Amino acid sequence: HLRETGFLPPGAVYNDFTWGGYLLYAWPEVPVFIDGQTDFYGEELTREHQAIRFIKPGWQQLLRDRGIRWLLVPPDDPLAGALRLLDDWDLYYSDDTAAVYIASGGQ
């Protein structure tokens, strides 16, 4: 959907591990959170990615610390479920494969 509309949310992205490579290909100007090269990113970032994805204590602070302004996640992911309940994030798009959340004005 993002590619079709040409709309790319501004700011840093948190992406699901599996979409990092696609984002690098489709939008090389967008720094991905993580991709398949976990050895490149290091253990700390990999742990942060997992803490956010599985909504571990402190996950929202990690998003703030990293300056995340939008997220690309599977719609059935635990993170997508948590984001739906928060006023800080607006659902921009969702289908069977992906959900895109954008930080609301207060974020």
C-alpha cells in the first residue's frame, strides 16, 4: 500500500524483522530498524527489537529512545494488538499481511 500510494511516513521506522530487506530495497533512504543481517546490528539491537515486538516491560520507552515515528508490523503480531489500544498510535493501513501505525500528534 505504501508503495502504491507513494506515501512514506516521516521519521524513523520500527519494522518487523522479515520486512527489513524489502524496506532497504524499496526505500533505501529509510533507515530500517533491523533486517536479516542481525550480526551487523548486534545483540543489543536484536534484544530491543524482540522486547518491542513482544511488548516486554519498557517497550514504549525503547520506541521513544529510538525516535520511532511509524511501525510496519504483521497485523496479528502482539505489538499490533498493543498499538491498537494506545492513543499514541494511529492505524494508517492494515490488510492480511501488514499494519502500518503512525505516531499521533502527542507522540
